[in-house]
Amino acid sequence: MSGNEILDEIEKIFPNAKCELLHNSSFQLLVAVVLSAQTTDASVNKVTPSLFARYPDAKSLAQADIQDVEDLIRFIGLYKNKARSIVNLSKELMNRFDGQVPSSYKDLMSLPGVGRKTANVVRSVAFDIPSFAVDTHVERVSKRLGLAKPNDSVEKVEEKLKRKIDRSRWNQGHHDMIFFGRYLCTSRNPKCNQCPFVTICKRDKYR
């Protein structure tokens, strides 16, 4: 089954898959994605409304007191490190990019707390640049459905997905696979009885 055919089937189950992180600007999206590392989007969405109410842009967050930011996001994992990252990335945005979020990999990944996955999400969602962000859900689904091998690195998974899926579908495909992994092909107790891919699934090889 090709990558495009897999997306066709997933979209029948999740026709409205989209980014679930709450944001009103590319800056807020960037901050939300940094905060989402090793925690759920739902957890991030509980803390960002109050964070963005006080610090809606790079200028305000660059001037924030770290302790205050920590207090606003303390219900998510690694909040101390993340508070430092988002304040420092805001300072970098002000110093180097006039407070605007850049769109290139090089510039995005030069910011504190921003890795390739975060850069891919921002390029895709904020700028509509064809990108394929590989998070834990996308990695799991890719390996279970044979689009990647069990021992492939995250970078290798991204490379294979880009090769096996039409470029025009990368941005939506990322959301499709996240929804499929988040709500059906879960890490523990996946809903295999509702899955259209049981005949090709390699779950016993990659759990």
C-alpha cells in the first residue's frame, strides 16, 4: 500500500485533521510547539491562553521575568527549561529578526529550543511550505504501517515519508498521521478493530 493510499484511508476516518495547538500568530505557534515537546497538545493548550494574554508577541516575552513565565507554564513537563527557551528565543527574534518568525530551516533551528520537528511544524502551519514534521505519533504510525523500518531514525522516517508521499500532501499528511496516531493507532491499546490497515500492520515488530 503506497503512502498516498494510506493517507486516503486515514482521511476517510479523520477528514478534518489539523493543528490542535491554540495560536493566533506564527510567534504563538512557535512558542506552543516548543512547549509541546514531551507533553500533549491538550496540556499546552491549558497554559498558553494565560501565557499569550500576558505575552502575546516576541517583544513582550523577550522582556518577561523567567520566574513569571515558569509560573504560567508550570503544569507542563520540563517547564523550567521551556520557560528559558521561549524567553531566549523571543530575545533572538527581537535581536536578529525584528520580532518576526523566520521561515527557513537554518534560521528557525538557530533559535533556542527549536529542533527540526518544530521547524517543520512552523514552516508547514504558519507559512504553508511543504514540510513533514515527524513527532512520536507520525514515527509510530510510519513504522507500524511499513512506511519506515523499526530502527530508522526520525530523520530517516522524514526522508522516507517525503519520498513516498506526494509533496502536495506533506502538510496535510502530517496532520492526518498525527490524528491517526493520537486517536486510533495509539501507543498502548491501539483500536485495531477499527483500523483499515490490520493486514499490513507491523505492530509486533514496532510497538
